[in-house]
Amino acid sequence: MSKLCKLLGALLVLAAFAVPGPVQAQSAGAKAQAERSAEQPGNNAPVWRDVKSGEKNYTTLPQHQGAVLIQSPLRFTGQSAFATAGEAWRNFRNGPLIFYGGWLLVVAALAILAYYLVKGTMKLKHAPTGRLIERFNSLERIAHWSTAISFVILALSGLIILFGKFVLLPVIGYTLFAWLSALAKNLHNFVGPYFILSLLLTIVLFVRDNFWHASDAKWIAKGGGLLSGNEVPSGRFNFGEKGWFWIGVVLLGVIMSVTGLIMLFPNFDQLRETMQQANVIHVIGAVVFIALSFAHIYLGTIGMEGAYQSMRSGYVDEEWAKEHHQLWYDDVKAGKIPAKSTGAAAGAPQHQH
Ligand code: HEM
């Protein structure tokens, strides 16, 4: 029963975020707060002015720590600059996390751009045959795009929450930024759980072809041939793709999901400190995940001819399969892997005899 109450409470937390209503305050500041909330949803400055004034207030929040508005002073640090645990977390988030996280994203984007300018799009060495092989079935494509689209929404909304105050606010002003960040926050809250479901489906569908294979050792030894241009024969997925699966999708996906849920549902008696730790891990995970995703998105679009089409239509040309995944191609041809071929996909080019 108490579990049920907690789950219902969790849904209420989500609903509360969906409608940014005025914050309740038992003071003269209530009116000011109601006005501020209407103009700039999420801006609680008037209430906090009351809190800091030393006036006595009360809370009806049931969680333990619910009545603690300002955390106790730190016990474990002698740093006088950090007056409270809340301040220490805030300074860490707004200091090193934002600084190094921001630079990591900029450097990753520039590295991909430089690679593209030097190498250009990786094209097929020989002409396509016109004969097609099914590479991804429709369920795999639904799982992939559902995870990918929700990831992009989470990444963009998360970046607005993380950097917006420093990067966007000075440019677009308070009113627009208040609405934009409220939108980002609500999108993030609702898309988060959806992302987790898509992620789990993606992991279940793709795990089979991402286990270690003897050919991976050769791929590692030659750095995948990405720099030499001579690709090492690989199975359905090469070692680089497997790295993205295990480190990106599985490890970072699970870290983001667990830490996200800890912050999203504060009604399971977790302490504020736990949520601050979850926030720090969530931010580090986010910038690493987004930086890695640049490489994946690059290779899946302008970096490699035919890659985007394969996840869009589900089909690849035989020549593409041979050049990029030779061992997979051999197995399909030998009938070891059942895969539909030519003309089976609606809209796919027809078999050329
Ligand atoms: C995997 C993709 C995800 C990325 C790239 C991402 C990114 C971010 C970023 C950058 C922040 C800002 C942190 C800050 O400003 O301190 C954030 C906050 C947050 N994220 Fe995520 N996140 C992801 C997934 C999730 C998931 C799956 C959930 C929940 C199920 C979630 C829930 C939250 C919550 C509750 C916050 C706190 C927002 C606030 O400051 O009020 N996130 N996320």
C-alpha cells in the first residue's frame, strides 16, 4: 500500500512540474511571488527573499528534509567559501562542472569538424550493385529512432537547463529565458521515462550482435582502419560500434536513467545530498554521452555514405555490406544469417538482373 502511495506521489510530482503554478508562501511576499510566477514561471526569487529575511515560515511537505530550506553547514570541509552543503554543490556545478563540461563539448565538436574537413565523407570504393540486403528490421529501427529522438530532446533540454543561465539568458533576456527553461524542464521530465523504455528495448534487441568476436582484436590493432582508409573485416557491428553500444548505450544510458530517476522522483525519502550527488554524476554522464554521440551521429550521417539510409530504410547495398561488414556479408550470403534481400522493402530499389 505504501509503495502504491509512493508511486501515486511520483505521478503527482510529474504533474506538478507540468503546470508551473505559483509557489505558496505565508507572507507578504506571496503576492509578489504570484505575479513573478505568472511573468517568469519557475522564478522563485520573491519566496527566497522571504526565506532569507529570517521570517518564520512552515511547510506541509511530507518528506523528511521537506522543512529544511537551507542545508546545514558542511562538516567535512574547512573551506570558508562554502557556507552550506547546498552552496558547495551549487559552486561545484556552476564552476568546474560547467567549465570543463562546456569545453569538452566544444573540443569534441571541433575534433569531428576537423576530421570531416580532412577526410570528407567515406564513400564506397566500388559502384553499388543495386542488390539490397536487410540490415535492420522494423522493430530495430523503431527502437533506434525512438531512443535517438528522445536522446536528442533530452540532450538539448538538458543543455538549456545546465548552460542556459550563462549562455542564453544574457542574449535572450529574462522573460524569454524563463519560458524556454520551463519548457526544457517539462520536456526533460516527461521524455526521460520514455527514453528509459526505448533504451531498454534497444539494449535487448541489439545486445546479441555486440558481444566480443575474434575479429575485434584485429580491428583494435589497426585502429579500425579509420585513418588508413582500409577497413578491417567485421561482423554485423565492428568494434567501434560495439564500444558505442557498451559504453554509450548501456553504461551511460543506465547511469543517466538511474541518476535521472533519483532526481525526478524526490518522494522516496532520498536525502538532498543524494540528489546533489546524482546531479553531479548526471551532468558528467551527460557531457561525456553527448560528446560521444557526436561521433556516432557524424558516422551515421555525413561521415559515411549509405549509413543513414541503412537505418532509415533498413536496407543496404551488397557492396556497402561487403566493404563495411565483410564477415556479416559472408554469413548472410552463406545463409548462416537469415536476412531478406532485394526488393523486399517498400520503396527499396529493385533487383537488377
Ligand atoms: C540520456 C540522456 C540524458 C541527457 C543527455 C541528460 C542531460 C541532462 C542535463 C545536462 C541536465 C542538467 C543538469 C543541471 O543543470 O544540473 C539534466 C537534468 C536532469 N535530468 Fe537529465 N539527461 C538525460 C536523461 C535523463 C533521464 C532518463 C531522466 C529521468 C528519467 C532525467 C532526469 C533529469 C532531471 C530530473 C534533471 C534535473 C533537472 C533540474 O535541474 O531540475 N534525465 N539532464
